[in-house]
Amino acid sequence: MFKKILIANRGEIACRVIRTARRMGIATVAVYSDADARAPHVRMADEAVRLGPAPASESYLKAELIIDACKATGAEAVHPGYGFLSERESFAKALAKANIVFIGPPPKAIAAMGDKIESKKLAQKAGVNIVPGYLGDIATTAEAVKIAKDIGYPVMIKASAGGGGKGMRLAYAEKDVREGFDSVKREGLASFGDDRVFIEKFIEAPRHIEIQVLGDQHGTVLYLGERECSIQRRNQKVVEESPSPFVTPPMRKSMGEQAVALAKAVGYYSAGTVELIVNGADKSGKSFYFLEMNTRLQVEHPVTEEVTGLDLVEQMIRVAAGEKLSFGQKDVKLYGWAVETRVYAEDPYRGFLPSTGRLIRYQPPKPTPLPGREGRPRVRVDDGVADGGEISMFYDPMIAKLITWAPDRVGAIDAQIAALDQFVIDGISDNVDFLSALMQHPRFRRGDLATDFIADEFPDGFHGAPADAELVQDLAVLAGMVGAITDARAAEIDGQLGDTIDLPSERIVRIAGADHRVRIKPYDGGTLAVLDDGELIDIIGRWTPGQRLLIAAVDGRPRIVQVRRVGRAWELQTRGQSHQVQVLAPHVAELSKHMIEKVPPDLSRLLLAPMPGLLTRLDVKVGDTVEPGQPVAVMEAMKMENILRADRGATVKATPAKPGDSLAVDQIIVEFE
């Protein structure tokens, strides 16, 4: 077994590998860019080596720097994590040449399966169904338009070396191909060093199901069940679960055996994933097609670990060290249900725009110990950030992965909702509300999934999960309690002028567009409340000013609410929505009706940067006329290109921003007349 390994990655996956290596008694070496000098993975490792500046192309993607770090520290092996160099054949070969072990598959398997075009040809030769498409190299936009027309719309334009939702565009018409082809080539080159592109038929309303495989260097390859990854946004997975609510035992066996056959055909060992597109309308499970094989550890591997009891990172290390797998296919059993949600630095209330900045407060839900297989739900958080850390524009926007396990699917989903309510993130925007809304959605809960789920169910964007009348009433009395406790604390401050303040027991709580009259009377261990002259409400639980999580029972109903002060108002976040609430004294509420509302400024003549990022292209100049929907500029943020369009017809008056500028959010890019 290895004595020291280097992790050629950053963030949560680096921390994940370090934890397993530490448990196995293996010393670890972290690498970092200037942006990650104080990151948790650097502090966790036994040693750390600087690679270079913040851009990945100057640090994490430079194989020679990784090899130099191995030689300098005496690391015997490298775990690549996912992304970056994890699927580079040249990297695995360079390590072998330097007598350093690559904790992953052999280079020939990476070459065979990592190339999305060649892998489909190999799958086709092996008798695996593939999606209709054009697998040759496409050089020009005009050629891409012709091929797309021949295949028939809609089509998917993909970077040959792509993955992780990057280098992909869905095209419903020629206009989409013309706009998307060059973007896919650029993303492929920037993220993977390969600008080859192919086009295939897009199967509408498909399910995305993948098979986890694991092999050793002695010819054994097993499948470890499936993962359902159909909940996606912009081809980026958002929710994963294992097992799939769609897959039956015979389907699992059929899919798994095909995945194993494909892996054996290329001499595969280590952990890998065969991704399938499945026709959800065909309940027989026979309509599944090979999509691609990821020759690395997947982001969503924890759900497989939770239902199998295996540590996939440990298995990868043992396989790389030459050990045989200690179990066979008959030993692989699936216990219970696991769900994973990806917590991203993005604002779902503003079209999921990326968010960067400092984590002023980061407080994930507390993990629970591994239960017995019939035990209570388990909560697991895989992250690589901490209070005061920076979410950089240079890397993926994922903050953490929240994983829950329970004996059944509903239990795992409900555990997600409770854990998300306790996930505190300040300083940047996050998608916690959106994830909770997904977990509560009736269609998700009944397992009716497809890759267009989010587009179908949230066509007008996300505005918060709907709150029923009971929840709004509970929040009203909790807000009244919070306001009363805050006022009582303020009244205790020494040295105030005037007479002692006589605090009223009554408050007006303004929430969801309505006013509620709330009377509050604290007692030891709780609070009594009356809402709108109704019956007495008993609130069990206490809150103190500055406390973020309010955990209480309102007439026996458990509530977990995040409390934030926003100016003179409050923000109460729970069950997928952030509610803006005012708590006012009755006379203040009456007078507030006469206040003139501030009119927001007219920004219709401006194209503003929707997120912090790099302006890579400006398609207009002063005097140009634009039409509604016309591309005006392209911004790059979090390794993704974002096309900015005109929302109306207008003439360009000024272009304050230039290509190459790093823009702040809401910075002016173009001014129209």
C-alpha cells in the first residue's frame, strides 16, 4: 500500500480523498493555486505545494507542475479527483513515465472512453445501443448546420472531450446551431484543451441514468447499481439519487451487464461510470442508449456509497496499489435510499446567475453518524469551504454536496428538506431554496422525472416554493415572537434617555401581502401567541437576538427557520422560500400606509452584467441597431459562457465595457438610446 499520495484537485473532492487516505493511514499532499492558498484542503493535508496563479490553465491543468510536486514531496501516487486532469490520457502516461501511480483507469481506457466520439463508435461495435448522430469531426458552423438538419431537430451539440455539463448546447433550430457551435468549441478548448465537436439527436423527455462500475487489475469488473441523475439545469446535474425510482431489478441487471461488458472491452479498472439516456415512456426498460463513459470518480458517487456501504475512494486506492477486489457481484446489495443535492453559488431568484465573493457565514447541517441499515435518516455533507473562504470566478460554483440516506425514498427526501432548512450561507447567493422546492415538488416526490423537469416545472423562473396558509400563519407568530424579543433586548440597553419603555404585547406582522395582528406573551421555555384574535398558540422553543436558526414547535408543528435582519425588516427562510417580513408596532403600521414607495430607477436603456465575470466578446458598436433577442455580448463566469441578448429593439449609444474587462455585477456593458 502507498505511504503518501498527492491529490491533484481542489475543493470538496480534495477534502473527500484526504479523509479516506487519512483513515487508511496514508499521508497526503495537497496542491493549490494562489486563489486557494488558505482553502480547507490545503490545511487538511499533511503537506501542500503551490502550483501557480488562479486560472486553472496556469495551475491545476499543468501536468508538469503536478509531477514536480510529486517528486518534491515523495508522493508515490496521484488521485486526480474529477474535472481538471482526471480524464487526460496524457497525464496518466506522464505519471507512468515518472514512475508515479495514477489512481484511476489505464491510459488506453481513458483514450477509448474519454473521447466522446470514439467511445460511441466502440460502444456501437460492442453492440450497445447509441443515440443517432454524426460522429465525425465537424469543422465549420455551416457544416454543423447541414448535419443538424440531416439528423432532424432538436439536436445536442457536444464537445468531444466535454463533461460536467460544459461544452453542450441544445439546438431546436438553425439559429441555435449557429449561436451554439462556436461557443461549444471555445468551451471545449478552454476547459478540456480539445475543440472537436459532434452532434447527435436529442431524445426529448429522457431520463438520465448511470451505472457505477468498479474493476481491479486482475480482470474483475462489477456494477454497483444505478444513479438517477435526471434533475438537471443547463445539462448540469442538480439532484442525484440511488437507486432510481424507474429501474426494476431486471432493468438494473441488463444495464449493469452491458456497462460491465463495455468496461471489459477496453480493459477498464478503477471506478468509472457508464451514462445512459433512457426513454422514460418505455416501462420495459429496453430503450436505453449509451451516452458516454466517465473514466473517473463522479461528483455524485456518495449516493452509491450510502446504499452499498462501500468507500469508492478507498477501492480506487486499493485497486491502484494492485489489490484484488475483496467482494464479488453477488455481494453487492443496495440498502435503503440516498439523495444528493448540489449546493451552488448561484441566485435562483435571478435566473440562476453565478455568485462570487466571500462566505461571511458558512454553517452546514450537522452530519449524523452512520446508522444501522434500519436506522434513522443519515445526513452527510461533502464540502471544501469554510467561514471566510472565497467563492472564486475561476472555478466551479459548487459549494457543497448534501447527501441524505433513509430506509425509503420519501424518508431520504424529507431528510433533505429538514437539512436544507438548516444550511446557513451568508455573503453570496445560493440555491438552497430551489433545492428545497425540488424536494417538495409533487412530481419529484412521485418519481416522474426527466432531464427537462426544471424547464417544464419552472418555465417562468424560480420565485420560491409555494407556502400554504398554515406555514404563513406559523411564520407570522414566529416573526411576532422574534420582534418582541428584539424590542425587549433593545429596551434593556443602559443609559437611554426618557422614561422606561413600556413595550406593547401586540405587533402587526406584514407577510405575504397581508397584515396580521399578533399578541405575544413569553414564558419559561416558550411563548404564547394569539393570531388575529384567534385561539391561543403555544410556541415551544426560544430565540435570542443574533441567533440564525430558530428551531421551534408551533402548536406541535416542527419549524426550522433561518432568521436574518434586513434593514428594519426580517427575512425568514424555510421550506424553499425566503419570506420578507415586517414586524411593526400598531401605530407605526398605521402610519406606514402613508409612506410614499420609492420608485426603482429605469434600467431599460442599459445592458448590465448579470454576474461577476469576464467580458469575452462584444458584438455591437456605437450606432448599431439591435433587434429583440439579438446576441449583444458574451460573458464567462464559473467556466461557462453566457450569451447576453437585447430585450428590445434599440440603437447603441455607448459601450463603456470592452472585451477582456473583468466586470462586477450590474456594471454597465452597453447603453442604448
